[in-house]
Amino acid sequence: MTCSTLNTVLASVPRMLCGMAENGQAFMIMCKQHPRFNTPWIGILFLATIVAIPFLLVDPDHIIVLLIGASTSWLLAYIVAHINVIVLRIRKPNHARPYRTPLFRFRSSSASSVWYV
């Protein structure tokens, strides 16, 4: 992982935890905001602790395996999310959406063709 990727994760995941807490899917303490910066500081501390534990307990040579596993899991999550969108657009083509991609079927099939070439 590069520093920018790590920074993005550390900035976005606590906000996701805060949103989940507002929906009742996580503990409400995760949404406690800092009075000056308006950031979910408990979520940031929680995530930093969870990220730091493997680095403190694991041999540095094994951290590469953890990073590769994390990157692969992240990629698989994106692939599943995109497949879900494609399947829903095909199964429910007339479903009300706030935005429709122009030439959806043509773009997806042509992009797949180009990728395989």
C-alpha cells in the first residue's frame, strides 16, 4: 500500500463507521465528533489501533503477505460491487434511478472486449 492509499483508508473508514453508527449498525461511540475539527475521533483511534496491532505483533517479513491479502480483498470487494450494479441494471432496467449511464450495454460489452484484447 502506498502512503496515499493508507491515508485515504484512514480518512474514509472512520466516516463509514460513523455512518453505520447513525444507522444502528455499529456502536454510537464511533460517531463521537471532535468539537473543533468535526471528525469522528473515536473511530479514528479505533481504526488506528486495529491497524497497529498486526504491525506490532507480526514479523516485518510477514507484513507483505498481509498487505497483499488486504489489497486482494479490497479489489474483490470492488469487483463484487460492480457486478452487483451490472446485475441490478440488467434485472431491473426500468427501475427509477437518479442517474442513467448513456449506452450502458454498449459500453460494458465494448470495455470487456478491449480488456481481453
